[in-house]
Amino acid sequence: MAPFLDNLFANQSYDPANFFLIAGPCVVESEENVFEIGAAVSSICKRLSIPLVLKASYRKANRTSAASYTGSGDQFGLGVLQKAGAHFGLPTTTDIHSEADAAMAAPHVDILQIPAFLCRQTELLLAAGQTGKIVNIKKGQFLSGESMRFAADKVRSTGNDKVILTERGTTFGYQDLVVDYRNIPWMQQSGAPVVMDCTHSLQQPNQTSGVTGGNPQLIGTIAKAAIAAGADGLFIETHPDPACAKSDGANMLKLDLLEELLTQLVRIRKAVV
């Protein structure tokens, strides 16, 4: 594990041979929802000795329809995430969309996430790097894994070498994505830990309904293949009732299915390391 990740997980008891997990709801819906999910995921990861980062977006800037839920206020969302991280003793992450967002979010979280559509935005990457926080850059649906080294280099040019790269699928036609697992070792060649986003890689974007679709029944397939291919970490959005989630419910994992899946993944990890 990269030294900056060792430091990130220093207060967690975990198996150093395990993958790490970034998990939580897509967006901060309420304090109760974030704490319910945080409690469940934290308990599961402690039992399985998996290092955990709690994830939630304080604001969803990239939605298909203007009518879609975007959040309940920036300070509310960031405050809930910071409070949950402190309560469970977990590092936290959220996505940002502008240079101003980097400065606003950095005091509240440990990892700044760069959305896939924005992974080439130089000023955003530089602003994120300048905060000194870990920066997780999601690979654009339109890019090869090999080309992501340029995104990583932009962050590193600020003197911040704490970079994670995340695979989240490649555009396949207008309304589908496919995962090319060659991207995992290709992105690892940049020297950054590589995460597989097991939920967003199953999105079916650009639906005429104005709501993104998905294939959550394949989350296990994506995750198992990623661990077999050598991914350093996994990203899984989860919710007690995805059908009622305010964002990305169509591709989230139902919370009560998470422990069984992670148990299987730990066994696969032990077989391949």
C-alpha cells in the first residue's frame, strides 16, 4: 500500500494484504441516512479487516435533468460528512467540480474526488493538488488508462504526490459503458494506487427519461474481476433502499448485500496476492 494510504488508515485495524474500500451513499440525503450507512459499512469492514473510506457527495453538479436532486446545501452536506467521519473514526471523501469547491471542501474531508468528466480540467486538478489532500481522479469515460498519467502529473506538479486513479468504465455507444480491465495495470504504471468503481461503471447514461439507468446485478461481477486483475481498492456506492435513493439509485448496491460480496472478495484477494 502507498505510504500516504498507510497514513490515511493508521487508526484502523486491518489486514495489510486486503484491498481498501471507498463506500457510502451517492449523495448526502440526510444525516440519518449517512449515519445508518456509515454504521453498517464500518461494522462490516471491521469484521473483514478491510480499510475503509466513507464517501458521500455534498452536492451533485452533474445530473441528467435540471429537476434531479443536487443536495441540501453545501455546508450542510460537508458538515454531515465530516461529523460522520469523526463519529466512526473514518477518513472521508467527496467530489468537487471547481477550483472554489476544492478550497471549500478540503477542510472537511481527507480525499478530494475529481469526477470522470472533469479529469482533464487543468485548473481543477491544480487546485485540488494545492490543498495538500489526497486526490482521487476518476478516469474519463473517453480516455485510455495509459493517458491518465497526464492527469496524475498535473496534481504532482503542485508538489502533492498523493494521487489515486479510479477506473469507471468506457463509453460504449450512447447509453452504455464497458470495463477494460487492462486499464488497471496500465494506470498502476503511473505509480498511483488504482481503484475500481464498481457502481458507476454499470451506469446506463443518457436515458430519454432524464434519469440514468444501471445494472446493479453485475456489481459483484465487476468487483470480483477487478480484484482478480490486481486493483488496489474498490469504490461501491450503497443504500438501504436504492429504489428510493435521491441519486444514482439505479446502479447502487443494496446495503444488506454488501457483507456477503465483501466476504467473497476477501477470499479472492487472498488467492491472487
